[in-house]
Amino acid sequence: MAVDIDNDLYYNTQSVSGIDEDLYGMLKEKLGAKDRLSFISGLLNIYQNNELELKHVRESLYDYARHYCPNMPDGSLSTRVQRSNGKTVMEKYAIDIYLLFNYVEGSVSSQVIERDVLSAHKKKQDRLNETINETCIDSSFNTESERDMIKSIVEIKQLIQNNSTYMKEQFERLEKRHESEMKCLKEEILSKSKEIEKLKSDNIDMLNRETTQRSENKLLQQEINTLKFELSLHEEVKSAVNNFNSKCAVIESKLQSFSTNMQKLSGKLESEYHSEQTQQTSIGEESVQNSPKGNNSTTCNYSVVNVENDDSSSSERDETEVKRTETLYSEALQSGIKQPEKSARYPERNGNTKFGYTEENWDIDKNVFRGVQRRRRRTERIVLYNVDAFDKIEHVTAAIVEYAADKGVKVSSTWLLKEFKFRRNSVYMISLNIDSRDFYLIEEDDYFWPTGITWRKWIPKSKRDGRNYYDDVDD
């Protein structure tokens, strides 16, 4: 019976031979004193691109270790396969040879060999293969023991059947267990799917309720804003009505006081008028009685005025006599009444005299007439350009006033001329009123304002020469 030397069973079950001992001696002589990396690299250099020879060396060294090391763990050599992004098969063979060699030398434990070199799940099958192989080898060299060979074959068959029955039972048990687990998993998946569907429906309902609540809140907010606006209008109207009522009350009180004053004044004027009329009448009677008689004198008295009872005179003569009598009577009154002397406090105006007053009545204290002396500070008005800021204009102007005050310049007032709004900042053009006594500090210092800010003196609109200095900003 021929034996295939390429079979793994051959190398796993062969007894140690001189070739194995020679191979071990060669490895010990060439690579025994080297470390792990040097040993592996030297072994790969010896067997360059010859994976099969390196595999035979590993199997031969494994047989040698099993023969000379009684504590060698059971098992077979692991099958090495090329993995993606991993070590090559030759590198794995070289590592196994290094571990087996050091195990024989005593520097590697049997646990390392069992973990890294041997395949533990093949122990039972390896024992079966060893039994079959040993039986075949014994029968090949002893032709007289055919009966024993048949007996062994029957035992092997029985062993295989027993093992197959055991494996079948194991597979059936695993299949049942798998089916029960799958059933449980399916039930759990169905329950979870139902829960997920319920959660989805609840989530949809919640979203709908939230949307409805948002719309209701929006409507309520609009109603609140409308009520606030109406309330503000009501408050404004109420305040306006109160102001109007207060103003009406003030006007009514002023009218009452004015009416009382007018009544008092009218009574006073009426009494003065009656007294003046009485005085003029008495003065006229005295002048008529005391006037001299002659050609140019007035000889008529109050009886001549009464021409209504004279039936013989004509109407023309009556009218002439009445006019003449009235003229003489008025002249007599004017000559008899003395004109009041002009008061020095209110001199009579005359356009031909100096300052509109007569010199004879100019007895006023001239020291009273003097110019009004005012303590007024003069101011200079300037315009700032390119004031870039990220804040409101109130904060910007306050910062400008504080900045100028720190440098000794007093800013009395500020005006916003132009505002250019951007996404994150604003650029302002601002007018400033500065005390004229501090203006030289700005005029002589070219670096008074921060970098980028320019300034010029304010030019009134009436003095501009047609150029648009301030973008049509009114004074």
C-alpha cells in the first residue's frame, strides 16, 4: 500500500526520522542564537518563495517536538490561509517554526503552542485519522493479519456511525434551539414593530396637536397685540382728553378772570368818561360866560341853538345858523379846555427830532439805556464721517462725548445726519457742537480722532458753492 507523502496525515502521524533530526540540527546551527525577528527573516531568506518546503519544515519540526517532548499538547497543526490586509502564509509558517523550535529548546510554554500553533477543534477527528492511518500502515506491512484489519475496519465503521449519530443528535438539538430562538426573535420583532407603529402614530398626533397649538397661540398673540394696540390708543385718547379738559379749564379760568377784569375796566372807564364829560361841560360853560363881546366874539348862547321853534326862518338859513353855532361852540370848548402837560416818562414822538423825541422832553436817565451784556459761549460745529459702530446711535454719541472729554474737549450737543446700515454694523455721519475755546485741540492735532474717522467744519447751506458736502442734509 503506497503512502502519499503530500497528505497532512502523513506528516502528522509519522514517527521521527533522521531527516527530522538533521533539520533540527541545521536550524539550531544557523538560526538558534537569533531573536524572533532575525530568526523569521533568516528562515524566509533560506526558503525564498518556496511555500511548500517551508510547510514541510514546519511539519517535520512538529513531529520532532512530539517525539522528544512528552508534554506536547494534543492537536493538529492549524491550516494557514492568506487573509486580506494580513500576513502572508510563509510568514505564518515561519512564526510556527520559531515557536516549535523554541518549545523544543524550552523557552516557550505548551500553552503558547496550543494557542498559536495547534488547532484545538480538530483533536477528535485527528485521533480518528491516526487510528485509521496506523491500522492501514500495520496491515500494509503484515499481510497475515487481514482478519484483524477487517475487525479494525468494522470497529472504525462503528465508531464513525456512533460519531455520526452523536453529531446528528447535536445538529437536531441545535436546529430545534435555533428554531425556538428564531420564533422568539420573530415574536419580539413583531411586538417591537407594533410598538414602533404606535409610537409613530402617537408622534404624528403629537405633531398635529403641536401644530394646532402653535396656530392657536399665534392667533391669541395677534389678538393680544390688537388689544394692546387698542389699549394704547385708548390711553392716548384718554390722556389727550385729559389734557384738553385741563387746557379748557385753564382757558375757562382765564376767560373768567378776563371777563371780571373787563367788567372792572369798563366800569372804571365809564366812570372816568362821565367825570371827564362833566368836567368838559363845566369848562365850556365857564368859557362861554367869560368870553369878551365884539365883532369877532361869540354872542350866541344855548338859546340860539334852539332853532326848532322859529317858524319864520327858512330851512337854508336854519342849517347855516346851526352849523355856525356848532363851530363857535366847538372853538369855545377847545379854547377853554387846557391840554394836559406831557409826562417826562412818556415823551411825545416826533420824527424830525433826535431819536424820535423832542429835546425839551428828554429828561430820562441815560444810564438806563445800555447794551445787554450776555455771557454766551461761542461754539464750533463740525461733521464726523465714517463712524463705524456695532451699536445704537445713542451709545455711539455717548462714547464720542466721553472720548472727546478724555482729551479735554467739551461737546455740547450731537446730531445724526446720515446712517448707512449693513448686516452687522452701521456707518454714521454725525454733527458735533464743540466749545470754541477747545476747538484748537482738534484743529491742531491730526490724530485726535481714531484711525479712519475724518472731519470737517460745518458749512451752512447758504454758503455752499453747489457741492453736495453732506448729501443734502438740512441745517
